[in-house]
Amino acid sequence: MSHRATVGRTTFAFADLRELLAKASPPRSGDELAGIAAASAQERIAAREALADLPLRAFLHEAVVPYESDEVTRLIVDGHDARAFAPVAHLTVGGLRDWLLSDAATTETLTALAPGLTPEMAAAVSKLMRNQDLMLVASRCRVVTRFRDTLGLPGRLAVRLQPNHPADSPAGIVASVLDGLMYGAGDAVIGVNPVSDSVPTMVHLLHLLDEIVARHAIPTQTCVLTHVTNTLQAIGRGAPVDLVFQSVAGTEGTNRSFGIDIALLDEAHAAALALHRGTLGDHVMYFETGQGSALSAGAHHGVDQQTLEARAYAVARRYRPLLVNTVVGFIGPEYLYDGKQIVRAGLEDHFCGKLLGVPMGCDICYTNHAEADSDDTDNLLVLLAASGLNFTMGVPGADDVMLNYQSTSFHDALFVRKLLGLKRAPEFEAWLQRQGITDADGALLPPPARPMLAASLAPLLAAP
């Protein structure tokens, strides 16, 4: 179905929904690399005008990736909740934007609406929004999840403690874990990206992290962020797996390039549930996403990268995950060129994920060859935290020495909590107070001469 709009004296035509969405997107290097971006500001505005007038029902009848050849499309179409969609079924994309910004869009109504929206609808309306619009609507969306603590509550921001080490050194990882805990980080998860794909190494790291958590009864969860097939092998060997991790994307072809499909994720989800390791809830999955992955895999079908990112959230929400985060800026300037594009993408991803009912966090990051710096990560951290972000990253010194990229630090989390008055997960906050790490208001206390936590972990610090 073609679409038209006139700007000035020029009429622009868009062959189908896929082209309309791509041309309406804010500028980004990935869409330009794919050859699908608007050729001018005038064409972009025309696409947005046509998109604003498009009925939401059109998304139920025209797929951007063919239903017959893509299991993610089938998941979206077959899982659509018509009853949840009914309150907005009469609206256009522009009408949905107006409704989302109205007082009628409360936390309760947005929660009820989430199953009725397709990712393409969420992506479309985001293209009509300013940054402040994305922030306001996302701040009203709440997705609360539980495993050993409670994440996503209003007025709280959790941190993934990311103690990566370039040689998977147990002592190095424990030192970073201790560092993070003493700064009050780790309520989202203590999650290690291993250098090695070795399952025995993974099992060793899982036992190491589990020992730290069990020894001190820390109300958090652990994860070794490896391929889902490795995690299934670790479960088969009796390893203490809390969360199953996997990178996911918005097309079947991209997911297959990752070595996964929905059937494999179903198997892993069932295996993790069967372990019954959660004390407060059974949200056992952790997913990471990122704009540009489909283009990188050559499986984007001519669809813009932000729409495909939103489709990845449909995969994620199938499994009621504890954590989902976009690793915005990680893939590089070929996809998000500079700080401006990274900031916009982070706000879009958070908005779309939350609108679709996904517990969104963000790895606010950049690679060293991007036109970005720590001022950009500071800006995006404040904007997302004010928008109700579920969690962010805590990397020692903000410099991940294993993955070789720049993220956010333990200190950054302290800063944004002080600035916006945000607390940690309640169970984790209470544990920090019992340990003498924070006071009743969540502020760090001066460390004692010999902290009990450090003394208890000393044998692990000495491990080879």
C-alpha cells in the first residue's frame, strides 16, 4: 500500500509501510549505510506527515518482514491481543501520540494497553515524538520484575555490576565485585561477560559468583553472559544458574546468525524455571539488544534499525524477562554515528520497550572510534533515569577492559541517584544498610578500617 504527502510544492510517495517507517526515522548512520534513509529533511517531514495520518489498524494488515518467512513476524501477529488494542483501535499513529501525551495515559492504562501494541506501532509513534515526549510517556510506564529482589519500582534505579576481566581471572572478578558492592551497586544482577566460550570456565565462574551471593545472603542474582547453548550445558552439569542470558534481535535471520531461534529460547526458559532458584519471583531471563544488529547480520529486509530494535522486544516479552537492556552505542559509529544519535536511540529504545511491557534497562556506552564522549553518557544517563529506567551498568572506572568500550561506572550511579533522589531495589537497599555500607537514606557510609565484606572475600581474592 503506497503512501503520499506533500511538503511545499513537492509530493513524496512511499511504496509501502517499510519505506514509510524508514523515511520517517530521525537521521542515523545505520539507515544511511543501508540506503533506506530519507534523502532530505523535506522527505523526512513528508514521511512523518503520512505516518501521522496512518490508522493503527494498518499495522495489523501489512507486515514489514513477511509473515511466511519470519518467525518473529509470526510471533508478533499471532500473539497480538485484540482486546487490549481495542481502546486505541480507532486512532491513527498521530492520534496515538496525542493520547499517549494526554492525562488519560496513566500507568494503569499503559500497562493494560501493552499487549495490544505491536512493535511497529511503538516504533512508528516514536518517530513522531521529540525527546521530551519519549521521556514523559516512558516515565509513566512501569514494568516490575522479581527474582531475589524487586526491580522497576517507582523512584528506584538498579545497577548491573559488570566485573569483566580480560583473562577471566577469578581474583580479578572478585575484586571488581567487591568494589561494586562497596559502592552500593549490583541490585539488578552481578553479570560477567566471559572471555572464553569454555563451558567448564563458565561453570567455574557461576560457582564463584554463587558463593559470593550465598556467603553473604545478598538479595540479588548472578549471570554469566554466554550463549544460551552454553548455559543449557551448564544447567545439565548442575551449575547454579540464576538467569539465562542471550542477545536477541528483531528478525529470524538475525537471530539465526546469533545461533538461536524461538524454540531454543523456549527450551532454555523452561530449563531455568525448573531450577526454582528465585526467592521472590520467577523472572529468569536476561536479554540484550542493540540497534544495527540486523544490518550487521545482513538480515534487515530493508527495514530501519529502530523498527527492528522494537521487534526484538516482542521476542523478549514472550519470556517475561527479569532484565532487558539495549546496548546503545556498542556496535559503533557505522550504526549510531555520534553522541546525538546515541542519545536519541537510547530514548527511543527505552520508550518502545516500556510501551510494549518490557523491563528496559540501558548500557549507556560508546566505542572509542565513535564521535561521542563521557559528556554524552552523562546526558543520556540523566535523561533515562528521569524517564524511569529500570537499570543501568556499573563498570569499574566506566572502562570495560575486556570488551574495550566505555560505559557507566559505579560513581555515575551514585551521581544520578543523588541528583534525582533515586533508591536501589528495596531488598538490596536493606542489605546494604545491614552491612554498614549505606545509611538509612541510601548514602554511602565511610568504610570501616577492615570491612567485614572484604575480609570474608579475602580467600577468593587470593585465588589464582
